[in-house]
Amino acid sequence: MKMNSQARDELERFQSFLRGAKDNLSVIDQVAYALQQRSFPLDQALKAYGDYLATHPDSANAAFNYAWYLARDGQFEEAVAMYRRALDLDVNQPEEVHLNIANLYMDHLGDNDKARDEFQQALEINPQFSGAYYNLGNLAEQSGSRNEAATLFKKCLEIDPANQAALARLADTHRFKENDDPLLARLVESAQANQNSDVHFALGAAYNQLQDFDSAWKHFDLANSLEHENMPPYSKQRTEERFQRIMSLCSGEWLSRFTGASPEPVFICGMFRTGSTLLEQILAAHPAFTAGGESEFFPRLVLREFHEYPEGLDQVTPEDVQLWREKQARFASQFNDDTRRLTDKRPDNFLYAGLIKAILPSARFIVTERDWRDVALSIFTTRLGASQNYSTRLENIRHYIGQQQRLVDHWESILEGDLLRIRYEDLVGRTRETITELLHFLGEEWDERCLEFDKLDNTVKTASVWQVREPLHSRSVGRWKNYRPYFEQAFGSGLDD
């Protein structure tokens, strides 16, 4: 890992604790947790678990905890195997272990059939296991089965009526058409009884469907206030400094140090809520591409190899790059063969485009863009989580968009024609022309099936899961105008810049 001397000294202290804790599982657990919280490598903690199990082979708890941290380290197959060992050792609450295995298959290993089998095994052990129904609902949702997802979230709520997340997800599957909708009343009651951001986001979305935009904004604002309280503060200065540092370290000269052959994957990135999922679905309908979804490979690589990215980029060697290239090839082979090009639609890969290009010289980048006001509204009305701590204030969202565009300008200047910007408005308004331009950029022939992407029978993981199952439409263009008064409060005369 590339890190400064202070971080290296702290890591060494943790490692010394592990060396002295060979027979103390409690200490190993505490150090593993501390390493993960500080984004340090887990190698030594994983070794400590392995050593402990070598001398305590019957410890179900050690096997379970080892599996949990293997998964955090991105070793998903190994985590599944260790969870199965915990099951063989009669671990407590085996239904929870089957749930963890199922989620690994669903979220990381791309095997929904095995995920369903594990969920069912969990329910065979405990038929009242609400968590299994909730996650089965997630799986149905990702597969585009709206009615099945609703049924499963309802079952979860029958068992656990206080499950606010399940109530919000049920609302996501629902189409609100009347103000006296019983589900709306249940959401209102829940919001009054609990301070839960999921419920307020769901209420905001419900009122938006009912075109009661003032009530919708009230709940979106409440949801973001709750999220804001539990997030690290957003600093405009630190964001500007970080992005400038990325541009300084990832220069054209730096990039020229790394050469070699690689596959030709396609990275679709940009701000969240700008159409990356839609664009990947369009390409997935073309026989030349395989949709990889939002891969964690590069964010996880950065987390593992750079303690404070982008610091350490200047220490990267051609040998490092070659090793990472080989790891990426092994990772990609799980989802794709050599006959198709793999797409990766993780939006925040725009932060790592220079590093990705160094590792995969033949990669192409598509940056999705959109009217900043529609982007700001879509982000503000969606729960993105603590890693996107700009998302709870309109002013911060706009600032971050500006910094993101600066960085994309930089990538465009050094990637020598390997980056294409696609506007959402063009995609939905000039569809055939825009897709033709895109395919030409990627060196592929036109295929009429790209216009029928909504018929794909695949898994999609996105906050807009139901929208990407529909044919192309322009209803989301200019949606911010429904909330113009609130934008004017935030931006005043600068709103139309």
C-alpha cells in the first residue's frame, strides 16, 4: 500500500498486536475491525484468522468472522467457502450465514440462482426470517419483477411490521395515483412515529407521483436533513484540493510511463443520476457487449493500494501496473469471455480514469452528463449514502458537479480520443443518432436491438431500477422545474447559469 510514514507506523502497531494475539480471537476481531475502519489492508488480520483456525479448527465463530472479513477484502469465493465451514461447525443462527452467502452470490458473484437457493435454505431453517424475504425482494426488484418484489416486501412487513426499510422498498414498487392510497397513509403514519430517512424519501417519491410537489419537497428535505446528521461534513475546499491533486499526479506524462496490451472494456462513468445505467442497458442489447454493472474492482483496488488516494500515484511502477492488470483480467473472466467487451457502469470511476487507463491501455471511457439542475434534483431525491456526503444539500451538489466536470475536462485532455461525453438529453431526444455516434466511437456496427434494451431479461442494480425497464422517454428532462421555488431559494439569480 502507498502510504505516508505516520500511517505506516500506525499499521505496524496494529500488526504487532496481531502477532501477539495468536490464541486470542477477541483481539484478532478488534484489530480486524480497526484495520477495516481505517482503510488499512486486511492481509495480516486474515492471516491471523487462518492461523487461529489451524490451532482451533472447531471454532465456528472464527470461521464466521474470517468469512466476513474475506468478503470485505473482496475474496468472495473464499468467503463463501469459509461461511460453509462455519455452517459445518454448527454456527449459531445458521439462517444468517445462508443470508450472507446469498448476498455474496447476488451482489458480487453474479449467480442469482445460487442466491435464491441460499435464501430458501435460510427460510427452511427459520420460516419467519424477515431478512430473507427482504433480500429476496431486492433480488426480484433487480430482476425487474415488480409484483414479486412487492409480495416479498409485504411478507417481510407481516413478520416485522416495524421494518422501515421494507416499507420504503414496498413503496418503490408501487404506483401512487390517489391521495387516499392506503400505502400512502401507512407511510405518513410511519414518518410521524419514526425519524427514518428511507420513509421520508419514499414519501417524497409518492407525493412526486401525485404531483404534490410542495409535500414531496418537504419530505425530501427532511430525509436529507436526517442523512446530513450522520454524514461527515462536506468541505468545498478539501474537494477542490483533492481533485486538483488528482489532476497534478495523473498527468499525461505520468500516463505515458505505462504501456502494454489489454482487453477493450468500456467504462461508463460520471455523476450519479446522469443515465449510466440506461446507457449500459443500451449497450447490453448489442451482441458485442456484456453488462458488468457497477464493479467494485477499481474502487477496491484504490482502497487496498492507496491509503489516501490520490497520494501514492507517483510511486506506482510498471511492475505494479502489470500485477493489477493480471488481477483485473482474472476478475473480469468471472463475468465475461473473450468474445465480448465488458462494460462497467460504476459512476464514480471518473475519479480513477487515469489509473484505469494505465492498467488497461485499450479501455474506452463514456462520461454521461445532464442538465446540472436535473442532476441536482435527482441526487437530492435519492439516498446515496455517506460516501457521497455532498448529496444532502443542493449547494454542495452543484459544487461537486463543477469539480467533477473540471476533472473530466482533464481526462479528456490526456486520454487522446479515448473518452466520449454523452448527454442524457441527446440520448432520449436524438436516440438513434446518439447511439450511432457512441457505437462508432467504440468501433462497433449499428444494431437495431439497441433500441429495444427495455426487453432485456437481466439483472439491474440501480436506484432507477424501474425506469430502465421502460422504453426511452424524455419525461425526466426538465423535471427540476417542478421544484423551481426551492432551487431559486438555493441559487437565486445563478439558477439559470
